[in-house]
Amino acid sequence: MQTHTNGNGIQPEFVSIKSLSVMLEIPEKTIRTWVYKRSIPFYKIGRLVRFDLEKIRVWFVANPFRPLNKERVVNDSKV
């Protein structure tokens, strides 16, 4: 049997929305929204959505999340 590897010679590890949600400690709904908006790398296999963990690691580092600065929002809305 032939195994497939990514460009780094590592066999990709695919996970489901539920598994990724647990790993990242975020709601499944958030991940589904990212998939809908095409803002996260994913694969569609029939009706299934799967994520390559190596691509998710790269994406996560390249797209840091910043907390919402509530003070700025309040100040901007008063202008």
C-alpha cells in the first residue's frame, strides 16, 4: 500500500470539526462559520469536512486572533 505525504514528507493527519473544536477550545459553530466564509483551510470529502492538522497549525500562526478592545469600541461609537 502506498502512503501519501505532504511536501514535508509527513503523512497528513485529518480531523473533524468536532475534534478541531476540542483541540482549539472553541465552539463548533465558530469553525463551521469559518468554513462557510472559507477563512480556514479545509477539505470536503463528500459531505464531510476535514482539516489537515499541519495546515491548521500554519494557518493558526499566520492568523493571530486579537481580543476585542471594548474601550476602543465605546470611544469610536461616541465620535
